[in-house]
Amino acid sequence: MPDQIFPRGRGTLLFLALLAHTLFIPAASWLGALCAGLSIPVLCIIFLAICKKTGTTSIWDSLHRAPKWPRRVLALLLMVSAAWFAFRTAQNSASFLIETALVKWPLWLGVIALLVLGWLIAHQGAPAVFLWAIPMAWLAGFIILLSLVLSMPDWQVNKSMLTGAFSLGDVFRQFLAVLPATIALLLFSGHDDALSQGKALVFGGLCAALLTGLTVFRASAVLGANCARAISYPSYAAAGVFELGTLARSEVIFGMAFAVCMTARIALFCAVVRTGWQLMRGKS
């Protein structure tokens, strides 16, 4: 396994972690989701600028140099927070998968399966998670983009969808939803003279924001505002308007792409738990 995290891995994992929230966004909130997503690259730029100013290579490296007990307290807080967000992501993801595909599975079994899968990806260290994210981002991104393109003939766009979707409160709610995963990823980021991280993070964040906004917007454009409000996962349902070859339920493949995104977010939080535990034990 690699012992270094490369910029491309950071960008692709950010892309997956941000997209993981898409299926749970109400169709009417597409503009709020887009604006919140676009704020993440700005946050990354500010963070990296601060790291450059202070010479911080990563938050973990800074914590390693902290005194013993403050280091352990902070590591414990990060571990507990990451474990909680991993559990919540697994819970929401299992609910989605059970309602749409794995109907005979109990919720607790789905949660455990996702947490175990995330831990298996993360147990060899954060660099392995970021490396795994690169092909997964290409796979998930291609499926989601293909789904959007193939469904475009069924879009019915009206003026109210474009002008009546913005709310500052909605932007703030969507921003809070993606903030924990962003912070978790930025823990592994910082200033590096040899490998600049800014372009990869900005590109990954921008791609995630655009695909999120388009996917949620597609739900209203295909299903209509009233129908989209009545469905639990409108973005998933809207992906089933076309047939892909002999596969009548094209939304299944679409859902698989987001299952990859949700697994990536869980693996990211598990990587924080693992790194925090090593920090508490005084290991690098």
C-alpha cells in the first residue's frame, strides 16, 4: 500500500464524499444544493491558504507535535465525531438500499454491512482509501453523467423551477450536510511544495456540486414538483425514465453509483477513526 496521499486521490474522494448526500436532497432544493456545493471549493482554498501561511502539512502532523494529553483529547474527539458520522451515513444509506433494493434485509444488518465494508477499505490506512477512490470516482461519475444525458429528452423545465428554488436557509442546511465529510478530508490535507493540492480539491468539489445540482434538478424536471415531493428518493426515481439496453430498471445502476459514493464517505470517516487511534497511541 502507498504511504503517501496524492492530490488526485484527495480530489476524487472529495467528489465521492460530497455526492453521497445527493439522494437525500428534496427535489425543490436543487439550487440550494448547488450553491452549498460550490462553497466547498472556496472553503478548501481558504483552508489551504491558511496551511501555506502557517506551514501546516496536515492537521494530523500538527497534532503529532502537540503535547501528549491535548493530543489525546483532540484525537479522541475526532474519533468519536467521525464514528458518529460514519454510523449516521451507514444508517441513511442502509435505509435507502433496503427501501429500494435489499427489501428483505433488516436495517441493523445493512448498517453493520456498510460499516464493515467501510472499515475494510480504511483499515490499511488513509492512503489506501484515497487510492481506492480514484477508479471509483470515474465509475460513479460516468454512470451519473450518463444517466443525466440519457434522461434529458424527458425533462420538462418551467420558469418556477428556475426562479423559485433559492433560499439562504436551504443553502445553509445543505452546507451543513456536506461539511463533516469535507472537514474529515481536510484533516489529511495541507500545504505541500512538491505536490499542490488546490487544483485537485477544487476540481473534485466543482464536479460534485454540478452533478449534485443537475441530479436533484432532474428529479423535478422529470417527475414534476408535486410528484417529486411525494417520493422518498426523487433523484433515484427520476433515473428510471429510460431503459438501458435490456435493463428496464435503469435506476438500479444509478443507485449503485451512489452506493459507491456512500461507501466512500463511510470509509473516509473510518480512516479518521483509524488515524485518530494511532495518534492516541503515539504512532505515525
